[in-house]
Amino acid sequence: MIFFQGKKSRVIEYLFTIWVIFTLNFFLPRTMPGDPFLFISADEEGEEVAQFSEEQRNYYMAYYGLDRPLYSQYFSYFSDLSKGYLGYSLYYNQPVTIILLHRLPWTLCLVMTAVILSTVIGIVLGGFCAVYADRWEDRLLYFMLIAISEIPAFLVGLVLLFFFAAGMGLFPLSGAMTHFSGYDGFMEKTGDILHHAALPVIALTLTRISGIFLLTRSSIITVLTKTYIKTARAKGISGQRIFIKHIFRNAMLPIVTRVFLSLGSLVGGAILVENVFAYPGLGKLMRDAVMMHDYPLIQGIFLMVTISVLSANFIADLVYKKLDPRISDAAAADGH
């Protein structure tokens, strides 16, 4: 009975969290000074842009429902969300859902590649340093990775852009694909996309390795001191089997949690890195939406990021329980 009450309590917590986030998502964009139509019609970088008349502005405010009381807009916002409708972009003149679906794959490409690379490299380097702890190799890697982790991802991106793109010309300066390029086949197109994504991915990966590295190193060193490892060695079990069945599996538990829980900050880093490289993902889209006071688009981006982070947390829970059945057994025992 207690077990099911715990489940119910957790669902209520998730629902409350989602409601708070959705509410903030609605109110925060509207705290910006001005309104979208005055902002879009203003001069931009010295360029003369046609101004909306007061009559035109009032028409668009009424058309998009921005002239209604805030509480009325709030209830309409939740009503639309319940129907799966994210609104209509004020700047791009397209449904927000279509815009997000068009930009999302580019951000996912960067984030997922960086997650995989940083996790694999971090685990390998962390395992290596755990085995050779306190030797010069361990100290050197430890110092280098800690130093890199203190540098923001966008600054690493600027350095990479300056040296490898602008200086040496090895990579493109911006974008996700070569403009006006006719590709001979799928492989050539894929190669061009990977070429453009290389520097943003490297920037995100370099700043994420240290967290996985430190956690892996610490976890493996801790597991190596456990009695059951010494017992397994005394029984003559091979080193490879001990590492896979005991050391690696037990050390992976906190690493899996760290990987999923860090997705939120990684998305935040991707937003800044995308703007450095003018990469056409959600990050650059968010910058444009904020600059243009595009409320529906800002809300849609924040909503997608929120759902992604909450989903990552939920998946982390499931994977953690799968890797360590003792967690599920303990919850069941508490229920009895």
C-alpha cells in the first residue's frame, strides 16, 4: 500500500513541476519590455524598416489575442496545450510545431553525438586513471580535464572557430550545410553535414568529458577497494570477468544517472555553441525568438527543452533500476 502511495506521490510531484514550468513559460516572455510588433518594425542595425501604424499594431495585437487580459491569455494557453497546439509564430508566420520539428534534428545531432563521445571518452580515460591512480599519467590527465571543464562551451567554440576554421581553414565557419551545393549522393551530403558539425560537437564534448571522467575514476577506485573484489580475485576469477561483472557494472550506476541528468545543462551549452557557429538548431532559433519577442515560439522552445529534461530524468530512473535491481527490491520491501 505504501509502495503505491509513493508512486502516486511521485506522479503528483511531476505534475506540479510541469504546471509550475508551464506557468513560468507563459509569464517570463511577457516580462520583456515592449511588444513583438513594435520590435519587429523597429530599425535593425541601421537599416530603415517600415513602421507599423498604430491601427496596424492594434489589429495584430487583437488578431493574436495579445490585447486580452493576462489571465484570459493564460487560460487560452493551457487550453491550446491540452489540444497539442503550440501557437503560431509572430515572426516566422508559421505554426510553432512545424518550426520546432524543422530545427530540432540539428540540435539533437549535436547533443546526442556530444553525449556519446563525452561518455565513451570519459569512461575510458576515467578507467585508465583509476587503474594507474596517483601516477604521472593520472595527474596529467586530471589537471588537463579539470582545466578544460572550467572553460565555457561557447568560449571553447570561439577558440576552435578562430584557429581551425578562420585560421587554418580546415572547417567551415558557420552553418550546417554548404549553401547552394549540389550533392552527388547521400554519402557526400552526410560528409558535408558532419564536416559542419565537427567543431560544435568537439566544443560540447571537450567541456563534458571531465564530469564523466571524474565520476568514473572515483567510482572505479571505490569499487576496487570493496571486499567482494578481493574475494573474486582470491577465487581465481579472471581479471576481465571481474572488471565486466563486478567493477564496471557497479561503477556504471552513478555514471548513467550523471549522463541523463546532465542533458539539461548540455542543451543549455548547445544553445550558446549554436550561436557561435550560426548552427540552425534550437539555440539559434531561441536567440532569434527572444530578439523578436516572439512569445509563442519562445514558449514552444522552452516547453520542448523542459519535456526533454524531464524525460531524461525519467529514463535515468528506469535504467538505474534495471542496472541495480536492489533499488526495486528495496521499494517493494518498503511497500510490505
